[in-house]
Amino acid sequence: MSERLEQLLLEALQHEAHTQQRQFVLIQLVEEILRSRTICRPLLGQPLSPVQREIYDQVKAHLLSDLSQQLDSYNPKQISVRTWVSELRHQAFRKILDDQKLKQLALEIQQHPRQTDLRRHLLGELAEAILLSGRLCRPHREKFLPQIYELLYEEAVVKTLAYVCQNIDQYDANRGQNQKFMNWVNFRLDRLVIESRREFSEPMVQSLPTLAQLENLPQPRADFLLEQTKEYIENDPYNIFQQAYIRDRPDANFRAIALARFAGKSWEEISKDFGIKIPTLSCFFQKSCSKFRSNFQDYLDLE
């Protein structure tokens, strides 16, 4: 893909700005860029839904406009072609995916019967669109240590998206005055962040020292405990963490997943690395943290 992008980019630069020749090449460039989009993809054998088509066409137009304005100022020595066009694509989707578009997609999904392939496909599109939109709130940040909050927040987002997919029919666009779709989503996210504080006991979901213990410690001490926990998992002196793994996948063991989390990888990245769905990974990880909690407490000498 990168070679094709570079080829089209160079071809566009050979033509003067605002000419039909450049515009023709830019249209091809936009289509190439959108081949890597994560939403507005049709279900196999079917066309885009009406809302998908509307979003796609608007993103395409916005991307074409941005390329026309920014092409001559692009410097390949400062940023790669792939990175540059990926940022432009992301900005275009974020611009178009306002609350109204997300609401339209949600209402369109409600029109399809449950348990159908198309409904499931569109629910996946909606979840990804919510993430792309950048409209998820980040509540209660002041109540947690930064590292703990990021891990806890990511879990809450995964649960929120699962809730949206499972309960989309409960969304009522007519409830209240001009009920915004993201108000409904963010209300649930707010609750789940608070619930996660009770459910999980550490920075890694049911944490490795407990959340309460870490928050009552000075920051340097909390950081020290996190580093000690990481070393304990990495060394795995009794080989217990590697022996705990997802069924038929010894490579997807607690040690590997925990170290990936400590390295700052998101659940989405870990899911791609192992080829395992996020809910499966997250559920296994939470259960393992609970299972090994006494081991962590004994090793760290926490009461």
C-alpha cells in the first residue's frame, strides 16, 4: 500500500494545484487511503447501509479537501507517507462522526432484527465509530493515580462498548429534550469507571497490590511496588504465571499478557498480537489476577 500511496502522491505533485489533472489523481489517492479504513465497510456480499454510505461520502469529501490544501506543504523527510495519510484519515473521521451521525447509526441498527448478521456487523461498526469519534468522556481522573486510571479506564471503555452493543434497543432518542446518543454512552462509562474501582484492586485490573493500598502510599512507594510486581511476574520463580493460559493457547499465558500490559500495550494491541478477542483476554486476565492475588500480597508483604 505504501508504494501505491507514494506513487500517487508524487504523481499529484507533478500537476499544478487546482487543476483537473491534480484533482483526478487526488481522488484516486483518497480512495487508496480509505482502503485501510476501519469503519464503513460492507458486510460480505451487501452494499453499505444508508448511514454507512453517508458517513463514507462525507469523509471522502473532507479528506479530498484536506489533501488539496495540505499536499504542497507535506515534507516526506519529517513524516512517512503512511503516517501522514493515516493522520489525515483519522482527522476526517473524527470531524464527520459527530453525535448526530452516531445517533443515526444507532437508530439504523434498531431497525434490524436481533441475531442477524447485518445487525451484528453494524454494531461492530458503531463500537469502532464511537472510538474514532473521540467523544468518550474521561470521568473521575482526579480520583486515581495516573497509571492506575489509564488501565482502569480502558477496561471501563471495553465494558461500555459491550453494553452499548447488548442494549442498543434501550437507547431512546426521544427521551428527554434532544437526547444525545453520546450522553447515553458516557453516562454508562461514568458508572463503569466508578464500579471498576470496587471490582479491580490494582493497576492491572483487580490489582497486584490493591488499588486502595497503592492510593494510600506516597507516589514513589506506589511506583516501587508496581516495578516489584512487574519483576515478580517477569521472573516467575515458580513458573505459575506461564502455566496459567487461555485454553489451547499456552503462548497466551498470564505472564505474557501481564508484561504486555506493563509495557503500555492496549487490549486492542494485545488482541491483535495473539489473535484473540478482547473480551476473552480481559476475562482471563481478571480471573488470573484474582487467582494470584495472595501470591502478590505475600511477595510484596502487603496487608
